[in-house]
Amino acid sequence: MTPQDARQYAPATERNREPILEILLQVLPKSGTILEIASGTGEHAVFFASRLSPRLWLPTDANLELRASISAWTEHNACDNVYPPLELDVREPVWAVEREPVWAVEKGEVTQWLDREPIVAIVNINMIHISPWSACLGLMAGAGRILKAGGILYLYGPFKQGGEHTAASNAAFDEYLHTQNQEWGVRNLDDVVAAARAEHFILKQIYQMPANNLSVVFERAANE
């Protein structure tokens, strides 16, 4: 199997990538490394990275087959500002990106981009509802460790607001998620904001997105 054969496809990616990109262009720092948590197939990574240069994109996923898909998409699109995908489970007390060097190849030379382009933002799309609540808490804790004051944490997906679903389709999706795993489900935004606040993040902006989704932007505050 060639790397290109390993590419996987997520239909939702083509539907949401343009609206998400529009928000990322507004909220991300102008330079630095963007750490993507739960990159999935890698389609978002290559689409965003090519349009967000000179920022660098560091994709991650806990799933080996999805990391192979990310690598295949990166090679297929000849992306020169995307790191090789990193294995990362947000529930770990120390993430791989914190404990070991992250290498990339630049113009045929092995280099550490993070030395000169530190992580300034974390992007997480469609994860916290398709994972246990502990994954959301782990995401917040890791983001709190990694990002310095002013760093951006971006979340995208469906949320309850005020404890209520915002659309019948989200309520039906929530029921479906529970049938797949009782620990999954559409999260109440107030709970997510509280978890972020506990790790020194301030809610900066909420954007209404297509298909009853939200873009939720947090900014890392200085430790009190």
C-alpha cells in the first residue's frame, strides 16, 4: 500500500472547512505553530495549512490508521508547513509534544520547527462530543500547560446552550451518540466554559456556524 492509498475521507470536512477557515483567519495568531488535536483523516490539516501559511500545522491523533491517512494527505498535497502527525491522547497527564522533541523535514534537512515557532494555538474540531467527558477535561488541562498567556484554544462542534439543545437535529444526534457510547454526547457549553476557566482560559467569542454548530474561542489568561 502506498501512502496515497492510506487516505481516508470524512464527508463533513468538505462541508465545514470553508466556514471554519473563515473563523481561524480571524482568531489565530499571525505566526507560530498550530497544534491540532484529533486531526482525524487529515483533510482539515492540509486544507487549513495551505491557507494559513506562514503558520505551521502540527496534526495529532491517537489512532494509527488516521495518522497514516494524515501522512498520506500531506504527501498528496505536497504540504511543506505540516509536521508529520504525532500520536497524542488528550487524557494523558503529559502529552507527547511536551515530553519529546518534534521533528520535521525542511528542504531535505531534519529540523525542530518548535524551537523557533512555538505552539501559539490549539484547534480541536468535532471531538469532545465523540469522546468521554474526561477527554474534554484532558484537552483543557493540556492546553493550559502548553499555551502561554494570549494563546488561543479553538473548539468546533454542536453544543447545548443553557442546558438545552439548539436544534432538533442536535437532540437526535445526541441520542444517537448515546447509543454508540454512554459516555459520549453533545456537551453543555456552560460546562465546557467552566472546565476551560479552571485551566485559566477566558471565553473570547462564540460564532454561529452552519448545521447548528458553534465555533468557540478561548484565550489563555496569565496565571493568577
